[in-house]
Amino acid sequence: MALKSRQYIAVIGAGYWGKNLVRNFYNLSVLKTICDLNKYALVALKKIFPQMTTTQNLDDIITDPDIKGVVIATPASTHYHLTKKFLHVNKDVFVEKPLAFTLEEAQELVTLAKNKKRILMVGHILHYHPAVVKLKQFAKDGELGNLQYIYSNRLNFGKLRVEENILWSFAPHDISLIINLLSQLPQTVHAHGMSWLNKNVADSTLTYFRFANNVVAHIFVNWLNPFKEQKLTIIGDEKMIVFDDQAEHKLTVYPHKVKWHKGNIPEAQKAKAQSIDVPNGEPLRLECQHFLDCIEKRETPKTDGEESLGVLKVLTACQQSLNTDGTVVKIKY
């Protein structure tokens, strides 16, 4: 698609995360308009980016023919309605996760995007992290052997939400990555959580996943942790690998082995850890660039609506388990 103007992106939502999207699309020289209901947020951003148009009115974006793509970083409860609104007027959409709160709404958006021939991309940022791209290549090339066990800790003392619990706020990133690594949805899930700040809004959850071929995974998320931790560990039958987003060396391989004595006595044999070189690059900047590439080339995003549907299906099952005190829930394919 030939774009008449280089300023063809609008960011809707200039809050906690939206400000980062504004910065990146501005630095990519494609940002035209910033939209937010909070006029004080707009005034603050106008001082930083004086060339940008700011508005509190969505119609200013809807009726602007130069704006080809919109980026939605508003509260999760608004994602479905805003995405639907802009797909209907033939704008490409990059919406932060979750795409919607129900499978029916998400499927409606995926179908609408397909019928309108519009790009629909969901913000599962881990897929654009250079260390994760490298990690996925390691797994794809068979460097780890057969994958057996995956676990993730995503912990922080930071942004607290009331419209969604910790499961929906933190876990989608890791769910998305794990099902991508294994090329399948889990067969069953069971989740346990606790609420301390607001009744029925979980502040901490631990979720277990069982996949085909005896592969298991768990995800621990908590927004009341005293320190920040974002760590993913993958155990293969040949090697193990750890992605630690807080470490200087973000990707480390452990070529540990298990030696068997007399055929039935296992002995752990540790090997020296190996740091893996990872290309530089801000994950969000790379994610934003991917959206622009998809608009200009009319290509399907890595994290498109279909991918988000799978994540939402797993999240829905996790929430069902959480609501029933950890009951094992089967995933419906």
C-alpha cells in the first residue's frame, strides 16, 4: 500500500504504557495524532512533541484520511469497542493485550478484520524481544532437544489495576510465548490465586499447564512483589535455557546432563553456563516497526488476531479454574 503521508499513525491512550508507544512512533517519524480523554496528559505530551496533533475526540481520527493505522493503549475493558470502531472505518489496528475479554468478542474482531482486509495486531511484546527471538530460534533448531518443562516468573511492585486481575494483566505475554514455542495449546490448565487489595481481583496467581507428549509448564505472576523479576526457563532433554530480562546477559544456556548408573540411578552432571550474544534493540520499538511493516507490505503480523484468540482461549480456561478454586479445566479445541 502506497502511503501518501509519512505521518499516518494515531495513538489512542496516553497513560502509563501509551506514552511509550507515543515516543516510539514519534521516533519512527510516523506519528500524527495523540488521543486521550485526559487533557492534562495531552498538554504534557504536547510540550514534549509540539509538532503532534492532540485531541480528546475519536471522530478527529476516524475522519482523518491520512491516518491509516491506530494504536490502542486504553484500559482493557475498552479494547473490543475501540478496535471494532476503527476496523469498521477501514483503519489498521494495533491493540494492546487483551484483544477482548470474551472469546465471542475476539472472534468477532478477527472476522471483521478479515472481511475488511485490515491488519489486526495484538501487543504480545515478548515475541519482538531480541533475546526471545534468539531463544525461539534455539528451540526451533533443536538445540535444546525435546522440550519437557517450561516455567515463567513475572513479578513486580508496580502498576495495579482494578478492571483486570494479575492473570489477565501479566500472564498473556508468557502464555503467548509458551504456546508459540510448543506450537500447541495446552490440554488442561488449573490456576490458584489470592486477592488482598480488592475482593475478586487476584493479585497473585500460579497456573499449571499440561500439554501433549507429557510437556508441562507453569506461570507465576504477582504485582505485589518487592522486586521486579521477568524470567523464563525452558528445560529440554539436551540443554536448558534461561531468559532473564533483568540480567545484563539476558540469555544463558546450561548444557547440563543426566548420567545413568546401572541403567536406573540418575546423577546430575553440571556443565558451565554459556551466555548467548543477543542483538541490541528495544522490544517495543521493534514491535512498533513490525506494525508499520505490516501496514506497508500488507502482511500478517506475528501476533495477529488469530494468535490472540488462542491466548484468550487459554486465559478464559485459567479464569474458569481460578473461579472454582483450582479445578482442572480442559481446553476446548
